[in-house]
Amino acid sequence: RCVNTEGGYYCACNDSNAVVSGDSQTCHACKDGDVRLVDGSSPNEGRVEVCLNEVFGTVCVNHWDSFDAGVVCGQLGYSKTGAAPYTFGPGSAGPIHFTGLDCMGEESNLTKCPHSAIPLQCSHSEDAGVKCEEKCRHGNIRLSAYSNYIEDYDD
């Protein structure tokens, strides 16, 4: 079952590896490279899970940085700038797909980032997460550390 949410679709299917992309309202198996954020308090944050061989798995926090986080945020339609590496607790007992990611920040997909060929020691207590900067909407106000005033614009 899929429902329209603000900014996209949320898929609630019986299969934990089902996803919805674009304007589709049907569930399908995840495809290699699909990413999702799990266990965050809002849609723009959570533990990173990436699909390989139609199964979602986590990413190890080894070498996880803002460039890696930026690729995930960009892939999900958020800005790459303002992406912050974070942790959201351990994932499931499923696979850990990537360790030692070394994204440059320009990759279109997490699977295009270099990573360790030899698996590094990693457990689900070291699953990587991300906080993506929310998209601004008409009427939003943001305070910046670089200014000492707020400007209010009326249309």
C-alpha cells in the first residue's frame, strides 16, 4: 500500500525491501543503488540503507564523512550541501553492504563511490546515518550564523 506524502510517496508493503520511486504508486523490489533513510524523526534524516541484489543493507561508519552524506542526500533529492554525517543506532541483522566509502561528493549514486575492497571489521552498532538539509518552502524562515538580522520578504 502506498500513500502520497508531502514531496513524494511512502510505501508500506509487506516486503521490507519494497520501494516507490517517482510518481509511481506501486511497490516494487528495490534496485541496485536505491537508498533510503530509516529510523530518523523526519524524512530527511536516518540510518542509511542501500540496495544491492534486491536487498537493503546498511553502510559502515568507517571513513563516513560529509562527502558521503552529501551523495546520499543528493540521490534522495535534497541538497548535497548541508548534509551531515550522523548516527541513528544499529540497523537490522541484515547485510552491511559498504565499508570504507570514499565519495568525492560529485557522484550521482552511492554505489559509484570508491570503497574498501577488503571488508573492514564493522558491526551494526557502526551503521552510518545522515541528516539532509530540508528543502525550503514558501514562507520558511532560516537563521544563519553569518548574519545578525532577519529579512522578511513579502510577495
